[in-house]
Amino acid sequence: MQHAEFIRFLPNIRSDRFTEFDFLRNHQWFTIYFSYNMFYLPHMDWEKLIEAYPENKEDILRAKMIRGQVGKGLDGLSIPKIDMLKDENTASGILNKDKIPVDDISDICKALWEDMFGVLPEWDTKGAIRKFISEGHIPEVEVEDEAVVHILINAAVKEYMNLFRQHNKDLLPKEWQEGMCPFCSSYPKIAFDSETGRTLFCVICGHNWSFPRIKCPFCSNTDHNLLGYFEADGIDGVRVYYCKVCNRYIKVIDLKTRDAKDPETQDILTLEMDELAVKEGFKGNL
Ligand SMILES: [Zn+2]
Ligand SMILES: [Zn+2]
């Protein structure tokens, strides 16, 4: 989308915000989840999402537009090289959060916000980015355009972190036995099962790695009596695997029965499973 077209889109964001706010209030869990997770992929299948959620078409198109703009904001930006993933002060060999270039991500958000609304953001961009990276969710902000904040932070962090990881991919371990991402130390929320085994996907930087089927990614429990799964009628090729030790769950797509390419698209297409898991008392990775 050209800059001029983007500007023409702006009045839409402003005039729609109340609708979107009502929507957020009325469909709390589903929509909050949806706006947090709308965006995190390089190959997101937007058409498939619109087909699955036609009532959310406008939100999906808005997310797609903001994501495109974030991509442009990242163009030409120099992504830092880091020396090592392992911090001398941490035993686990994961990327120290301090090494994540929050200032750069914040600058992208500020520039886009200014493009959209003509003013610099009045909310704490760095704080929101830090919270999203460390806790997987965005703090509530006291601005009318809260929904746009969520979409923007989500897009900027995930796009940036993806590039940041690719730029430093030589540092990633060949073998990794933990459920936590070796690059950004976030946890996965979706995995793919194939004949060769299970692959976990990081929600923040997009890294993926092999992981045993009988092991909880969150607490490393391997007692099969305390691990389980459930399926739902009418939703083929996806299971919720849960752990009774830490009470968390991960969604697993079975590639033998479900045509799936992109984990993030699959994550959104299977939101009903999250709803069921939460109803069962399990905690996801929001
Ligand atoms: Zn990661
Ligand atoms: Zn566990």
C-alpha cells in the first residue's frame, strides 16, 4: 500500500474505534485474544482468516494493513548483531531480555502511530513492548484507540523479533531440549505434529524446534499419567495437550489430518480450542 492510500485509510480507524471498542467489550475473551494474536506471521493466510471469520473482516483487513506498514517501517533499519545468546549470568543459555532492542521497536511504533493519528503516542510504548515480550500480553492503556495499540505492538514486536532472530540465526543451538524459545525465551502456544515428530513454534520471534511429544513445554514434566489431551467434535486435526502439574496447555495441529502451513494462521483458526481449554481450567500462553 502506498503512503497516500494509507493516509486515506486513517479516518476509518478513527471512526470505527467505538464499534471496535463495543466489540471488545461484548466479545471479551474471543476478541481480546484475537486482537493480540492477529498478526504474527510472515506468511499469514489472510484470505483463510476472512473466510473463517467473515464478521471480523474489517478487523482482519486493518490488521493486515498495519502489518504491511510495520514491514515498511522495518525496511532499511539496521538490525543489531549480538555476540552470544548465552549470558554469563544466566545458566540456561537463553537470550537475555536486555539484549532485545526495545528502543528500535518503540521508534517504529511511535512513527506509525504518528502517521495514523498525527500525534506521538501518549502511552508508554517501551513499557508495552517490554510487557508483551516478557509476559505475552499488552497492558491496558488509557487511550481511545486501545485496540489499535494491541494490533500495533503485536505487529511491531513480532516482525522485528523475526528479523532479529534471522539476523542472528548462526547463534541458535542445533539441538534444544527446552520448551522455552532459545532465542527470545518466550513459550510456544502451538505445535505441529508430523510423522517425524513434534515441532514447537515461538509466538514472539517465530523460531521453531523439535520437542518430545510426552513432555510439558512449560514445566518439563514427563510423567504420562499427568499429561493428557482432548479433541472437540467438528474441529479436525487439532488437540489440546495439557499438563496436570502446571495446568498449562498447548494446541497441537496434526499435519496428517489437517492441511496446515502457517502456525499463526492455524492458531487463530483454532481459537475455539483455546476457549474449551480455558473452560476446563487450563492456562494458555497469552
Ligand atoms: Zn522466540
Ligand atoms: Zn507442565
